[in-house]
Amino acid sequence: MSAGNLKRLKRARPILNRDRRVELEPRDFILPYFIVEGEGVKEPIRSMPGVCRFSVDRLVEDVAEAWGLGVRSVLLFGIPGAKDGSASAAWRQDGVVQEAVGALKEEFADLTVITDVCLCAYTSHGHCGIVENRDSEVRIDTKATLPILAKIAVSHGRAGADLVAPSAMTDGQVGAIREALDREGLEEVGVLAYSAKYASNFYGPFRDALDSAPRFGDRRSYQLDFKDPDEAIEEIERDVDEGAEIVMVKPALAYLDIIYRAREKFDLPVAAYNVSGEYSLVKKLSGAKEAREEDLVREVLTAIKRAGADLIITYHAKEASRWLG
Ligand code: PBG
């Protein structure tokens, strides 16, 4: 731009100088929690420094701290005492997640409580659905899996969850859950769909936290191939048609293009999951003093919001809120 241009621009400053910068706020964040049975448990997770597994009583204490920092939403994962082939611990009304939801809603009426709806932490084989075979190329039995996912969602809704978040990547899961919730009079419970969930290498620390690594095969037959961008958009479209209130892209950092496309194409809120491996990378880099953690986290979370995410699921929610405050 020439000097002349700059001078003229000065006169237009009142209309041109609008602040387009992206600013993070604590209420952009959703904080995930891992819940175990028992009392008084606050157990660090080796692969995710700073993240713990909590029993319900200690969870309430930790959420009080998060609430004080401005975090307004949590996402709950359960680790059952016993696993089996049909994930039966997942829909018990006295299961860990159901109890946690009840305790949190009693203590924090305005907290948005979201529950993960999946089978992988509850099945002895660690897959997200009922499996048809035990080969490396795993096939999910959709007909057997959908009613179980629906039962889990209903039990979470009854416990008081505001949103249920199906992450199994079973075809038709959003529609099946929506129908079951409505049938049970739980019309006000929303669905946050893990629509575009890639078969990612960044989930490793999470599987350690949840003890949910598949015992055979992998998840590539039901999670998306990261070489294919269009499939993600089709998956999101399908979930929107099936009645999702919020759609999600996961992971976040290596998939900013998908977040951007989702934001451009759909009118619904878009959530992005800044997953365990992305979290642990930041921890490693800052632990090795190669970068300042606060600066890294600000840059990463800002990038995810700038790409178009309305909500960011992040294990850094408490720290980031503290830094912003
Ligand atoms: C599967 C599920 C996964 C995550 C959340 N739910 C991934 C997987 O094991 O395939 C990953 C979250 C993270 O890495 O932080 N139900």
C-alpha cells in the first residue's frame, strides 16, 4: 500500500478498524473427565500429565474448581469395574457416568453436562460396538449395536445429562438415539454427534486413560480415513439429517481444514475435540522447555476457534481458563 493509501485509510478508521481478532473465552471449552468406581479416588494418568481419573466425590470437587475458573461444560467418560462382550455396565442406572451426572446436576444446576455414548470402555474387546468377527478387519454388527447405544443414551438422559455424545461411529447412531430419547419423553436432551471422527494416531493416551485399546484389529473399518476430506462432510450431513444439535470434528489440530469446511457448510454449532495426543504433545514440548505451555496452548486453541469451532473439547480447559482470567 502506498503512503497515500495509508493516509486516506486513517480517515476511514472508524469503519475499517473493527477488531476481527479471535479471542478465546472459558465458555468455549468443554472439559473431559474420566470417572471410576469407588470413593476418594484421584489417580493421575501416566500418558496424560495433569489429567486424573476421579471417583464421583472427587469429581465434584474438581468441577467446582473448573466452574470457579469459568468453565461451563464437561464431557464424562466412564471406566466400569467390569467389562463384558455386550457392554452391560454402560446402561446401568447406577453406573459411574449416571451417578456422576446426578451428582453434578445437583451441585451445579447451570453446568452443561455431556456424556460420551460408546461401548469401547465397557466391552472386553475394546471395540466401539458389538463385533461380528475377530479378524484384523473388524466388522461392527450395526443391528446389535444401535439398540445398546440407544439404551446408554436413555440412561444418561434419565440421570440428567443435557447432551449425549455418541462416539461409536456406528451408522445410524444419531437417528436411533434421537428416536429412543423422544420415545422415553427425553425430548429436551440434545445430541452432540461425533460426526467426523478420523482413525487417528492421536488417540493413544486416551486409550491408556480409559483402558479401551482394541484387543484385536483396529478402528479403521468404522472411523474415517484421514486421506479423505469429503467423507467427513457427508458424515456430518447425515448426522444433521438424523437430528444432531451439534456436530463434531475430531481430532482438531491436524483437521483444521475439516473444521473450516464444516463451519462454512452447516448452520449448527461445530465442536472440535483437541484430543489426548494433541494435549500430550503440548505437555511434552513444554516439559522439555522447548516452548512455554501457556503460549502453546493459546496458539493451539486460538487456531481451532479461528478455523470455525464454536466449542472446543480440551483437557487444557482449566489451565487455559486460568491464563485467560
Ligand atoms: C471412542 C473415543 C475415542 C476418543 C474419545 N472417544 C477414540 C478412540 O479410542 O477411538 C479419543 C479422545 C482423545 O484421544 O482424547 N469412543
